[in-house]
Amino acid sequence: MTTIEPTTRTPIALWRPPRPDATDRKEVLEATARMLHNGRLRDGEHTATLERALTVHFQRQAVAVGSGMDALELLLESFGIQGRTVLVPAHAFPAIPALAARLGGHPVPVPVDPASLAPVPEIADRPGRPIVIWIHHGGIVADHAAETIVALCKRGATVIEDCAYVLPDDAPGGPGTWGDAATFSFAPTKPLASTGGAVILTDGALHAARLRERRTHSGVEHLWAEGAQLLRYRGLSEFDALATHTQWQHRPETAAALMAVRDAYDLALIAHRPDLLPAGRRPQPTWGRYLVDLGEHHRATDVKAALADHGIASSITAPAPWYVYPTLAKHRPQTSHSELTALLERTLALPYHPGLTAGDVDRTARALLHVLAPKEQAS
Ligand SMILES: Cc1ncc(COP(=O)(O)O)c(C=O)c1O
């Protein structure tokens, strides 16, 4: 392997939203001008168009909301969380168990499978009828996901599929269709990005209408009269609905561009270090992150810093189990997940976005192989 010196070359970003082409740019700018002219900045035609497109695609009711956290909050409220156990993957984004606790639930961390970073299949053997937040971490869809989620639902659990990082797949019956409801986020770091937003997928027009009503806090005195507390607007702006719908329409191109990036990583990186993708973690069209396992000799924090010296961004999506944080420490399990802690310390997200060129991937792969090489030779 040739030696690579730290470089001042163009930085390589971890993620960049898909870029609109000239035609889209023109259409989006014209639609934005119309929107500003008519003053309909929320709850307008773009929100309705986005909801219609997702309703047709998933064959479920789509309700557009302000963020992935708004989506989870609206669902947890509507399913009734007070006093219930909420199973949350132990490496989840800490805001998720914190939200569950704030709404009166009892978040319980569940172990995750090292290949898919999804909850282990044994989650379905637990007694009771918990709420389960099933995260398809980084858009990785576990081989056991569909079967386990369906088994949980049959046993009376309420399953919310958190597809925040999933690029929706065109194959029918995919992630987002297995649980009682699902959420997709449109935050700037997600595969369909705007300045922020999300969609809830659910079954039943009544449930959807109820969620849609509760996403606003204005003109809903009838809900207050029923005992609701609606503290803020949880809908989507028309700008974000427009931006997301444009990206939704170009999903196939985004998927194809990401496929090319995965192929480039295969050649430049995985061919040399197949162990970076643990057995069972095969590239999938749904990935929103390219997550590698650096192995026992390397810590993600060190490798991230070393890649940064080469101008290459990377990210540690979950540095530690969420119960290590003071506000969540009371939910710490009796037996802590020491293997999970080790796994998270070795897991790194590499640059992965539709604008990445084969040259960028090659440079990233060469830098990573270089960073990984010396320590292993010494051991
Ligand atoms: C798994 C998961 N769910 C939900 C969210 C929250 O999404 P948002 O930023 O749209 O509120 C995130 C944020 O990164 C996430 O990683």
C-alpha cells in the first residue's frame, strides 16, 4: 500500500442531499415564487402532493409532519404510552428514549444484532404488550426484521418502524409496511432531505385524520376540550414539502447513484478488507449510511480523526448506549451490553452520498486502508 500524506485536497463530505438538476431548480424556484405570492406556507398543495405520493407508494395513509421526532411523538401519544414499556434499541438516538420517558412511558434498552444493528430477534419472546421502536439503523434492513416485527404485532405489541435513515425501496412490502406505523425523516442528513420534516405512515383513515388534526396547535379548541395538550405546530412547511417531493420523484436516480458508490467501495475497499462489512451486512438499496466495523484493533474516534486529517468526513452514529447519559441513567439495564459498547466503539460511517465520485471513494478507501494498516501490522 502506498503511503498517503495528510492532504489539503477538496474535503469529502459525509452526506450531501441530492442536487436538483437545472429543470428541477427552475420548477422549484417557480413553485417557491408562487408560494410566496399566494402566502400559503403551511398545509397547502405541496404538503398534500407529498402525502398523496407516499400514500400511493406505500398503500398506507401518509401524514406529513415537522420532524422525525414530531412523528414519533404524535404516534406515541396516539397509541397511548402512559405507563407502558417502550422497547428501544440500546444504541438509539438518545432523544428517542428521552421522548418516551417524557411522555410517561418506561424506555427499556434492547440488545442489537452486530450485523444489522437492529434489535435481536429474541425481542419477540418478551412477555407483555410493549411499544417497540424498531430502528432500521442507517437504513440497514435486517434479514429478520419483517418476520420479527410481524411476530411482535401478532403478540399484541405496538411496533413503530423508525425508517429515519431508510431510502424508500421500490420493491413492494418493504420497510415501513410491517409495523403498526412507520416514520421517515426528511432532515438534511437523511436520504430524502429538506430543512426538516418527516412522514408518518399508518393504516386507517381515522387514525391519519386524528394525527393530521393534532399536528397543529391552532384552531383546535375542540381537542383541548377533550383534554388534549397541543404545545406547538408539528406540521411541515410548504418549502420542505416541495423540496422533499422533488427528491421523492428522483428517488430512483438517488438510489442508482448510491448503488454506484457502494460498487466503488466494493472495489476499492471491501475487496481488500471484506471484514469491514460484518457477515450478514450486505449493501442494500435502502442504506442511508455506509457503516463499517473497524475491528478490534481500532477505535472509531481515532480513525475519524485520522480521516479528518485527510480531509475526509466520517461519523460515529451512536458513540455509546443511550443509558450512559445522566438523564437516561435510571433506565440502565441490570446487565449492561458490554459487547454493544465495544461494537459501537468500532463502528464508523464513511462518506456516502449521491454526489460522491469514484475518485472520492477511491481516496477515502486508500486513506482508510492506510489508517488501518499500521496498528494491525504492529499487533
Ligand atoms: C433513528 C432516528 N430516528 C429519529 C430521528 C429524528 O429525526 P429528526 O431529526 O427528523 O427529528 C433521528 C435523527 O437523526 C434518528 O437517527
